[in-house]
Amino acid sequence: MINPITQWLIPKRSLALAEACLIGFVSGLSAVLLKHSIGWLGRWRLQAALILPPSFALPAFGLCLGLLCGFLIEFLASEATGSGVPQIKGALARFPIAMNLRVAVVKLVSTILSLAAGMTMGRQGPTVHIGAALAAQLTRWVPTSPDHRRQMIAAGAGAGLAAGFNAPLASVAFIFEELLPDLSSITLGSAILASFIGAVVSRLLGGGTLDLNRELSNFSSTFSALEIPFYLLLGVLAGLLAALFNQGILSSLNFYDRLKLRLPLRIGIAGMLGGCIVALLPDQFHNNSGLRELLLTGDIGWEFTCLAFVVYFLLTIIAYGSGAPGGLFHPSLVLGSALGYLVGIGEYHLLGLGYPITYALAGMGAFFSAVSKVPITAIVIVFEMTTDFNLVLPLMITCVVSYLVADQLAKGSLYQRLLERKGYSLPKVKVDKRTLAGLKASDIMQRRVETLGSQMTLDQAIQTFSNSSHRGFPVVAQGKLVGIITQEDIAKNRDRLPGNTPIKEVMTPQPITVRHNDTLSHVLYILNRYHLNRLPVLENRKLVGIITFSDIIRAEANQLSGEKEQLGPSPDPSYGVYYTRAPATGSGRMLVPLANPQSAPVL
């Protein structure tokens, strides 16, 4: 008999939304913890640079923290390298990539070490990875199907991004633009709710990113049609330089691979090299936020802006190529702002129409769009950080143009190419609904189902079982499924209960079921997890069919034989009861009586 409580464990809409709330809350807390921990440890580095010569303190911190970060990843969770977005894409594509609590904890601690060491990467990418890993762990604690697990991982990733940027709408756009394009109502609802909760928790506890709303409260951008050529130029430049940046990331990874060094040495060397370079630069670069003043006030000269762009460009490539944990979202925004500011200065001296700050903000979205190949996310994320409607048109122009230019130079997103470096190739075509991966429960279920009424007596049920080869029957009342009765239920109760007892008193109530639009993977998961032989299919709580393993085998056989047109429900029931005799008693033969021999033409 199946415990009715297990029925509650099957993902339902209410459970999915409850999980999304929990995922958003935990992701928000992790984002806040990550931000404050990086700041706390980073202040020790800055204090050391004030007491000791920067040429010694900064490289030493980079080396020591880099080595510690590398050892932590190498011995505890090798999946915690890089930004984490490629790992999420791989997990959502059902590749064997670890996503669990250990990965989340190691990613959190190692990111604190690497960014506090002064590496010019962002914390938002790791925050996305941490949120997804925590969501994946939750789906192990609460039994769920593979499809539902993918939805929760995507929701966790969205919550992490929302908590990192205080941009819940952009995080939802990122999920469907980059991570999980197949849209469903539960996926959308879970992503929105988790992102909202994550952003609220982060904002209340001070875990947000650039405080553009506060710093630009007295600034209002402008837009003129005469500026369109300059925004087009900014988009083209952002696309070209972003393509170069992406290629630099891949080349750096290949270079470190050729060195044949262990991960701790690679990260330690990158941290030390970055510290040496930063020590030679102005003090604004020592705390890894030298362009913050440019982003918020725009009162830095073009010479310093050019220097900042080149330095961040090179240091990010060096740091990311080593395998150090850190994201590319923040560097993309910094590089884009510097590039946009340079174009804005040029426009101001030629026409004097717009403000360089407007171009800096448009450049942020343009470079982000070209690097990650997510133009919609780029537009929304900058808009959410500024809440300036006048920026929408400049953002649309620059983000779309930069995306088209970058995609023309290199197809596919950087994260997809990083995943392919690890040997995982994402499918390039959509799943055909008539393949096994695209089949629904309604495609393989048997629609002609023999049922018993809930008011049938125990004696009548015994007679029905004696005249049938089935080992169990669905029990219905007014067309709705109310239970399952099996031969085991009959054998257990026939001697202790009178024959006129209604079978509703001995049946298994609230049986585990699937919906008619559930995927084949979900059906297989339920059958395997609860060791079931048959699975009722419901539509609006009414029984519309039943699925057995023989139905799934038939669908697979048709697929392998190329008979795709036969996929779907067959006209005859395919229930089968298999009895076997040992060769000694069966004269060397195996006897397999079948209820429907046509469903198994070859044994």
C-alpha cells in the first residue's frame, strides 16, 4: 500500500511556490553574506597596503589568498571555479555537473578569498551559482522530478542575480534568455517569486550592488535624434571589444591549461600578478573599485578612463583564465561604462547635446549585452538600477547593435563556449514532441481503462479479480479517481472483513498520479521512486488513462525502430501479468501468459 503522505511530496503548484520563496530567501542571505565578507576581508588588504609598501602588500595578499582559494576548490569542490553560469547551463541540460550544498559553500568561501585578494571580477556571477546550487540541494531534500528540479535551479539562479543587482525583472529575463528558454507557468511563477524575495532580502540587509539610484538622484539623462549616430558607434565599438574580450577569456584559459599547473598555483600567480600591476597604478585601483567615481559622477578625464579600461580589460582576462571564482557581470559593466564615457566625451566636444554619464550608462548595457549575449537582460538591468526612462532608447540602440556585432563575430554566448570547453555540447535543435524526450503522459497512456466503482463490495471485487489478469484497478466515484485497489489489498482483508464491505474501505486512497501533460521523464521518475507498476493519469481530477512500464517500452521500441507515427496511445489495453517457471519445471521453456499479446509481438 502506498502511503498517502507521499502524494503530497509530488511537486504541485503550491509546493513549487513555497520552495521558490525559500530559495529566494536563502539566496538573498547568501548574497548579503558574500558582499559583507568580501568587504571585511578586503579592508584588511587595504590596511596592509597603508602600513606596508603597496608593492609588497598587494602581491602578497593576492598570492596567499589565491593559494588558499585554489586549495579549497581543488580538494572540496572542483565545480566552484569561474563564474558558475556555465555549470548552471550544464546542470539544466541534465549533464552530470554537481550542484549541491558543498558546491554552494565552497563557492561562497572561495569567492570571498579571490575577490578580497583584489582580483577584478564580480560577485554577481558566483551569487547566481550559489543560489542555483542551494536550490538543487533543496530538491534533494524534498523529493521531486527532474523537470521540477530544473525549474527550481533556474529559480535559484534568478534569485541570486536579483539579490546581487537588486534587479528582479532582469533576473527573470536572464533565466529565459540564457538559462531556461522553455517557458511554463510554474517556471515563470517560481522564477518571479524567488527573484522578488531574493531582491527584497538583499535590499533590506544591504546586499545590493552599485547604488546608482542614490548617486544619480539629481541627474536626468537626455536623448536627441542627433545623438543616434554616436549611440550606433558606441554599440559597434562595444560589440567589437566585447568579442575581443570573450576571445581573450578563452585564450587565457587555454594558456593556463598549457602551463600544466595545479589550480592553487594558477590562482595564486594570477593574484600576485594582479597585485603587482595594481600597485603601480593610482590609489583608486587598490580597492578594486577605481571606476566607481566614473560610474557615478563622470568627472574623471579621458586619459584616466582609457587607463582604467585597459587595466580592467587585461586584469579580468588574467584572473578569470586562472580558474579563480568570480563573475563577468560586474567587469562587463565597468568596461562598458568606461567605453561609453569616452564616446560621450567625444560627442560632447563635437555637438554638446548629451551628457557623458548617459553614454557611460548606455555603454554598461551595451558591453554587458555583447559579452553575455543577453540584450533584453542588459536593457532591463541598467534601467532597474537607474529607474531613468530617458535611458531606454539609448539602451535599446546600443544593446541591440552590440549584440548583433558580437554575435556576427562569434556565434553563441561566452557561457556556452565555456561549457563546450569542458566537453558538454548543448543541443542545437528543439526537442521534437514526437521523440521520447518530447513525449507527454497523454501520448503513451492507455485511454481504455478498466475501473471499479467505489461502492462495489469486497465479494464483487474478488470475483472481478478472479476473471481478470490485472493485479490492480483504479477506483472511481463520479468519474473521479479516489483510490487504487490491488490483489494485496484483497488478500489482506478478505478474511477479516464481511463480503459486503465497500471496497472504498480497503483501497489505497489518494494514490500517486500524474497529469496528462507531464513529461515522460517525470512519469519515469514517479514510477521508479515509488516502485509502482501502474500510474493513473488525471485531467482536471478525472481519470483519463493509465500508464504501465509496457506502454513506455512500446513507445521506446517504436522510436528505436523508426516508427514515429505509432507513438501515442494504442487502441487496446496493454496490461500484462508475467508468471515465470524455472527451466527445470518448464521443460526448458519460460512461460509468459500475456493479457494482450499484441502489445509485445517479439519477446
